[in-house]
Amino acid sequence: MSKKEKSIAPQRLNTGSSQNLIQRIEDLTAYLKKNPRDGTSLKRLGELYAKAGKLSEAVSAYVAAAEILPKDPEIRRAFIELQAMGHTTGNK
């Protein structure tokens, strides 16, 4: 990813309202359509989906991120948190 693309990548923001959260998900999804190998953004998308209560979508985003960033401790922690919320991730 070029420096320009990195600067365009949606940044982590404090998601105060559900409307803002939905907009962040939409923005990040649009960005990822053009940059599908951006593991950090996939990880952020998983976080946003989890905050929105969309656990299946969160798992999908984290699985995709884990394929790119297989040793990322934040992704492993996210899978543990999703399991604690009662969602079966199927990832060990």
C-alpha cells in the first residue's frame, strides 16, 4: 500500500452514535473493496462490527485479517472476546 493510500485509509474514531458507527462501517467497507489486503483495516472493521452487535460480520472480518496478520495478538484477543460474548468463532 502506498503512503497516499495509507493516508486515505479510514482512521479509528470514537464512535459516539450508532449512525456514526454505521457510517464508519460503510466507509471502511468501501475502502477495503479497493484495498482487500489491508489487515489493519480488516481488524478495525471487525472491531466496528462487534461494537455494532454484528458478531457474525465481526468474525468474518477478523478471520480475513488473521489470514493477512496471522500472529497479531489483537486479533487473537478479539476471537476470545467474541467467544466470551457467546459467539462461536471456529478459530483457535
